[in-house]
Amino acid sequence: MEAQLKAFWDQVVAVWQMDVLDVPVDRVVAAALLFVVFVLLRKVIAHFIVGSLKRLTKRTRTDIDDLVVEALEQPLTFLPIALGVFLAAQTLGLEGPAASAATRIDQTLIALTIFWGLFRLVDPFAHLLRPLARVFTLTLIQWIRKALKGFFVFMGAVAILTIWGIPVMPVLASLSLLSVAVALGAQDFFKNLIGGALIIAERRFKQGDWILVDGVVEGTVERIDFRSTAVRRFDKALVNVPNATLSDSAVVNFSEMTHRRIYWKIGVEYKTTLAQLKEIRDGIERYVMENEDFAHPPEVATFVRIDAFNASSIDIMLYCFTRTTVWGEWLEIKERLACAIKDIVEGAGTGFAFPSRTVYLEYAAADGPETFEPPAAKEPDGTAKEAVAGE
């Protein structure tokens, strides 16, 4: 029995020492176990590295380093895999094409980690450009951020192609020919792209502005993308308007108002006397000019005038501006103004007019009703026919 077990063990040792593709089995198993360990522990290792960096960044006063560490947390999970591939290749002792392939795989993982990290670092460093939003606008900064991300994706692809020995220039040349064909069918896209650039350059509007494009949309701008602008209507529906449409159309930007206008025609009854009209006019003007909610000349034009004799009323025109442009606050000021005008009109002893019509009836002066006498009938020869009783 002992001899049989010894023979079986010799078989196990023989299999363990045999070569698989010119590599000993023991090295293959050791390399596989090593790689699996690093793959399973990649999150643990990355968490350990990130945890150490976070403890260091907490000692600083700025928040940018915390954002950088948070952005690098996911890319760092590829480092243990790259290290596992490298150690596994070293354990296998590969030579020739196999060693070259393992090296390229490892370099690909490293390049992917580097450019993924750079891609993720764009967002934290974009916060450094926030103070420049007054100069470049927030939308332009967002476009720069997206362009940088696209640049790092492109450079990462070029680096990986170079690692695998694929010529980049022929690929770019073929892509340029393809881009010409695509451009012919993507004219609208480039038109919208240029339109978006013009919107940002001319500063027609920005995120959060209330705009009106007659016949197209009215609402609040949520974002300005490369192709279209997202506008949230006041019924909360989202409308994506092509940038070319906004670039070619007249855009009313209500958020750029310096003041908000109130323009009313106040109709009073025709029985209102001249003294009452002047009292109402002076009372409204006094209320507007003494109220700090309203802007006053010469900052803005303000008019309170007896304006017109309408069909059913004498109209007093009120033309003034509030200091606030916020819609809710403007509505409150209008409400207080309407109540004040009602008190002024009623205090003057008159009232507001409403559409009405007066009908005048005229009767002819007479002692009694007129009698109706029918015209006399005529004979065939033209002479008058005498009336016969019973006819």
C-alpha cells in the first residue's frame, strides 16, 4: 500500500512539474492565485490608499484636495489589477511574444488608470474656474470642462493604440475621411454647435434666466448644451430648443430687466366731475411717488394722466415701474396698488365705469294717435272707384 501511495505521489509531482506552453504548472498556479488575490483585494487596497490620502487632506483648510482624492478613488481600483498582472507575468517568467503581450496588457491598465484619473480630475479643478464665471460665463466653463474630458478620452485612446503598436496617423486619416462624409449629413449639428457658441459669446442668456422666444418657448433656461438648450416651461414641461433656432430668433430675456413695468388704464364713470378727476389723478401719483416699492424719475419714466374719453368711461393712464423684477414680489406690489386706487376713487366720491349703453327714445308731439286711411282704388280708365258698402 505504501508503495502504491508513493507511486501516486510521484505522479502528482510529475504533473506539478510538467510544462504547459513551456511554463511549469507550479508557476501557472502561483501566478493565477497571485492575480486572483490582487483582483479580489483591489477595492481593499484602493480603499487603504484612498483612506490614507483622505486623512492627509483633512488636515488642510481647502476643499479642493478632498475633491481630488474622491475623484481618484475609482481609478485607483485599477492599480492593484495592473500590479497583479505585472507580478503574475514575473512569476511565470514569460519570454518572447508572451512576455511582450503581458507587458502591453499591464501598460494598457496603467494608461487606463492614468487617463481615467485625469478625466475624473476635470470636475474638481473646474471649481477653480468658478470665480471666472463673471468673465467667461458659467456655460462657457461647463463647455471647457466637457472639452477637457473629451481631450483626455482621445489622448487615452491614442496612448492605448500606441502601446499595441497600432499607427495612430492612418487611423486619424481614415477618421478624417469618415468625418467628411458624416459632416455632409450633420450640417444641422454643426449649425447648432455654432449657434450655441454665439449664444455664449454674445451672452444672450444664461442658466436660470427667464426667456421668451415668440412662437417657440417661454420658460427658465436649465442648461445650454452643444446642440440644444433645455428650457423648463412654467407648467414644468422641459423643452429642448435647437441652438440655431435661438441664435436666429429674437429672444426676450426677462431676467435682464432693471425694473418691472405696470401699465394700467383706470376707467371712471362719466358723471365724475373735473375736480374729482384731478383728485384721483393726484392721489394715485402721490401714492406711487411716496412708495419705495416704485422707481422714480429720472431713473425711470412715471406718468399718471387723464388719458382718453372712452365709450363707457373716462380713462386715467398709470405708467410706472417697480424696483423689483421678481414676479411674486411684483404681484404683491400690484395688489397693494390696486387696493390703494380703489380707496382713492371711492374716496373722491365716484366709482369705476363698466361697459354700458344708454338708449334715448323720442316721441312726436300729438293729441291722439294718427288714423290710417288706405289709398283709394282706381277704375281701369284711371278714374277713382267709389266705395260700395260691404266692400
